[in-house]
Amino acid sequence: MDSTAIRVIVTGGTFDKHYDEIRGELTFKESHLPEILSLTRVTVSVEVELNQLIDSLQMQDANRQSVLEACRKAAEGRIIITHGTDTMAETARLLGPAALDKTIVLTGAMIPYKVQGSDALFNFGTAFMAAQLLERGVYIVMNGRVFAWDKVRKNREKGVFEGA
């Protein structure tokens, strides 16, 4: 297991949505992670794995199992999962009890990366650093805060994550 490399597992969510001007809606085309990694000039070895591109409200048990399996198979000991915020805590609650000997950080965005005012870059950068500094375990990192997988919830009224 490479102790310095980071695997980024892409699942979609608002983070990777773009505005489809023909259909007039937010959809998926491809992940923005290659562009983000280039812009941020990351010098750590990173492997990007496209697991799926879906809205987290559409994520089912099979989708979550796919994420868990990707984490199990990853050679890297540090993993970041980009995920939709609506069901991110549910995925964390599947990954946490699996007790993988890895540092797994889930993050996402409330506003798509390509939309002005997006929180995607900040959340990704924070997650990237957190994955390197945190002990083994599963965490959610959003808006400058770190939460353990079993002590977090999304406050839908305020649009933020908070301790549970």
C-alpha cells in the first residue's frame, strides 16, 4: 500500500454537475477532477477513479456497495470520495463499520464547481489535506469542518453539515 499517494473516487453529486444549456438543467458530462488537479498544482501522486456520475439522491445500496468495493480494492491508504451532499452521510455510515485500514474522506459541494461561488475547490482542498493528516478512519469534510462518519448529519434547513 502506497502511504503517500491518494486515490480520488468520483461518484458525482453537485460537485461534478454542469449546466446543460440545451436542456436548461444541471446534468453530468464528465468529472471536473482532472481540471481541478491541474489548477491546484497538486504534487502528491493522485489516482482518479470514476466510479459513477449520479446525483446522490439517486444513489442506491448497489451504488454504495460499489464505492465500498472501490475503497477495498484501492492500493492507496488515503482515499477521497467526491459525493453528493444529500446522502453523503449514508455512504459514510456504510464505509465506517467496514473498518478498512485506510483514511477515507468524503466531500462534495453545495454549488457545482463550474458555477460562480462554488464551494467545490475549497472543500476538495480541505479534504485533500485532511486525507493526509487524519488517522485511519472515515470522515466527512465540508466547509472547513471535519466530522467522524458516525457523528455527522446534513442540516437541510441551513444547508450545512453538523455534528450529530
